[in-house]
Amino acid sequence: MVLMNDNEEKIQFLRNMYELTYLRDIVERNHLRNETGLRQLIQILSSGIGSSTNPKRISNTFQSEENISLSFNTIKDYLYHLQDAFMIEEALRYNVKGRKYIGTESKYYFSDLGLRNSALGFRQLEENHIMENVIYNELRIRGFLVDVGLVETWRKTQEGTNERRNLEIDFVANKGNVRYYIQSAFAIDDETKREQELASLKGVKDAFKRIVIMRNDIMPYHDDNGFLVIGLMDFLLDPNSMSK
């Protein structure tokens, strides 16, 4: 597809891949009877890149918005079939402090963003969500197992009481004895936004490296917290960018 010069030709190629290869194969190989429900499930996942979800929440979405009834067990089966076809991957939630997995919710990322965009009719091309999916895919290509981190922190309220917060780290990437905590930050426009993006990384108390990947084309640097800050293109093009 990279050799195609015409955008319409590329779009048609992706549509054919989505419709005639992936969808047809999943439906026929697994003898699915509700192709419409499968299509709607893929669209829900496509729209919710970077959002935590589970079969129960998806089922409620069907009932309230899609006007299609899919049971909890059917959605679980469909999610399995999509993963088995290498169309999506599941990122589990991991409690960093407790060192255990939290099985209530997961995130789903598309192995091929072209298929995701095709499922949505090439609408909803939000750069921040696409960037998050691109980072996930690159980490998997490099052989990392990738989870979604959960960090428990405390802060003082205006009333002077302590308030517990559960903050999310976009990615906890593990390979052997190497671990990186990674935050995807499309843009940090001001100090308030910076604090929001970095709060979860600040809550990590172990010695593994913490990394912020920004959309901007910047020179890599270490900020006042000791976090490595790198640009997206540098991350993608330099296999050693995270070890700087």
C-alpha cells in the first residue's frame, strides 16, 4: 500500500481488507450469526481507543445507543475472535504499587490503524488517540509486553483532608528485567496540563525509568523530575531512544 500514490486507491484497499478479508474471515470461520452486532462492536472499540472498558460496559452501550442487543457472553466471544484474528490487542490494567492485575477493565488497541479508520469510514481521526495506539504498536513490535498502569496517590483537599486518587499511566512496558513507565502526551500547553500529564508518573516510587512521549519534534531531555521527555518521531525512528 505504501507504493500507492493515490489516496482514493489507498482508501479502497483498506476498505477491501476490512470488509473482504478480516470481517468475512471472522464471520465465516467462527460461524457468527450477528454480523451487524460485530460491526457495531468494532466501531465502538474504534471510537474508544485509549478508554478503559469491559464487556458489561459495552453491552450497556449497545442497549442505550446502538439499539442492538448483544449479551455479555456474546461480546466476550466477539472480543476473543477479534483478538484471534490479530485485529485488536488487549492491554490489561496493572496496579503498580500492589503489583497485581486488576481484571475489571481493559483497553483495546488496533494492530492496524488503517483497519480502524476504515471501520469508522475514515472519520474520527483524533490525533491524540491515534498517537497512543501508534506508541502501543511500536512497543509491541519491539517485543515489550504492555499493560495500563494504575497508581494510587493522595492529595490535600481545600478542606484540609486527604483524598485518595487512582491515576493512570498510559503504558507499563516490560521485557525481561527492563521496565518503562510511559505517558503519551499529545500536547502540554501550560503548567496545569503538565501537572495532569505527569501526576501519575510522579506517583511511581520504584527505580524504573519514566518517559513522556510528546507529539512535538523536540530534542530529548530530562526534566526536573528526572523523566525522559522525547518527541514521537524520535521514539519511532530511534530504537534506542528510550535508553537515553
